[in-house]
Amino acid sequence: MIGSGFPYAEFLPREGSARGVQIDIDASMLSIRYPMEAGLVGDAAETLRALLPRLEQKAAREWRKSIGDNVSAWWKTLEERAQQPAKPVNPQRVTWELSPLLPDRVVITSDSGSCANWYARDLKIRRGMKASLSGGLASMGAAVPYAIAAKYAQPDGPVIALVGDGAMQMNNMAELITVAKYWRDWPDHRWIVCVFNNEDLNQVTWEQRIINGDPKFEASQKIPNVSYSRFAEMIGLRGIYVDDPEMLHSAWQRALASDIPVVLEVKTDPEVPPLPPHITLQQAKNFTIALAKGDPDEAGVIKGAARQVLEKILPGKD
């Protein structure tokens, strides 16, 4: 493990089944998730450079090839999932369409919530780009402040923030006023916040369904529909609204070409599930229990989940 406090220990090997080496600049992070055989304290890049001369190339390449094949197959799965129809826009497609348009040296920030799923899965990061996600679990409201900080750290480069509507209402809308005040001071005006407007605190909604077997609780999960793009226009920024998936590509192009900071608001479907690569029996069981209890969006949930699951079995079918 290199520079990671990977919090999901259930996905790590069973203790004793694999030898572990961990590199981290913070000694307190060593062996907190898995008993490491060797803990190396130091900067990740410098430590790896020091280790390279000590490594011997293995003749057998089968394992590495299998990893490469699996990654290629996963990218294909993600593309097929992103192209599935939704009401009105599949949130996966928002980041899938952005990925090939990402400019050099871009800084991308993401809030926590379901947008972090698509940020992590569908963007292909190239050398020279930087990406930042809130390091604390479920700490909402970070993406726009991060993006403002990134612009001051790199004022001559583009910055893109990905935000859910829950975090946008929490504090990110107010932070847009800061952008409206200072953007003219930046030599490069490419600063974009993309809002996934699904009127739902979506990550928790799906966690309730899959982890706890509980249906969506409308009283806490449904949030007001706010026009974030119109709010941007009202304070002197540029607003772009998308509710048609075929408009996404051109909307991203317009945003990236704008000489004024942009709020790109996309009306996304809350019933597209953030499916993992492999679905456990317990997850499937909890999902079924949640529906049996009477989920308010049952029809859409079933249809959205079926499209995503069946895409792996019947690729290219609607």
C-alpha cells in the first residue's frame, strides 16, 4: 500500500494470507488496516525511487497480463453502463463525456456523495493532471472550496469541481459568490463546477438500500429542486443547463471554452445505482428487502438496477 489509508478493510486480503509492505509519510498510518511485514516512512515517490534498484524483474508475466485484461474489460463495462438510458441523464455519462475532453494540467475536485463514484470510475487521469477528493468519510461541502484553492495555487490552469446537489445546497452555492468576486484576477478563467441535480441525497439513499435493507426515507433524503445554473447567472457567472444526454458533450465543450467561470447543471437520474464490480449475496438480499418494504421510487429503482446489471450480460441492449 502506497500513500493510502484505504478504509475498506473488508476488501483487503485475510490477515496472514499476503505479505504486506506499506509506504506512508505519516508513521501513524502504518499497519492500521492490515498487519504489514515492512513499514516504510517517507515520501512515496522518493521511497519508490530508492527501492527500484533493489527489485528484480520476474520472468513470469501472466499475473500482470491478467490485471491488464481485467482493467480493459472494466473500462468497457463502464462505457456500456454510462451509455444506458436514464431519466433524464445517466450520471455516469456526465463524467464519461468529460474524460476525453480534460485539458492538460487540469485540477479536478470532487465532493463526497454519489458524484465521487463517477469521479473515481469514469475519469482517465493523465500525467500532469491533479485530482482531489475530501479525505474524511462523508465530509460534504469540500469541492468548491478545494477548487477555489486550486485556482489560487495554479491560477494559469483549468479547474473543474464535481458536486452533488446536496453539498451544493449545504455551502457550495455561497462559495460561488467568492468566485464571482475574484475570478477576474485569474489569468486563466477556466473554472467549472458541475452540479449533479437529482433532488436526492443519493449516496446515503443507496447505502440505506444496499447496506441496511431499508427503503428510501423521503423525509430526510429528498431535497428541493434549485436552479443552480440560473443562480450562477444571477451573480455574474455563466450557467449551462443540461437535461438531455446528447447535449452533454457540447455542454462540456462550451464550459471549457468559456472566458467566464461556469456552473454546469445536469439533471441526473437518482435511480442509477453505483454498482460495485462484484455484487455480494448480502447486497442483493438487502436490496430485495428494501424494495419489499415499499421504496417510494420502486419502479425506477428496479429499472435502473436492471439496466446496469443486465448490461454486463447483454451488452449494448436497452
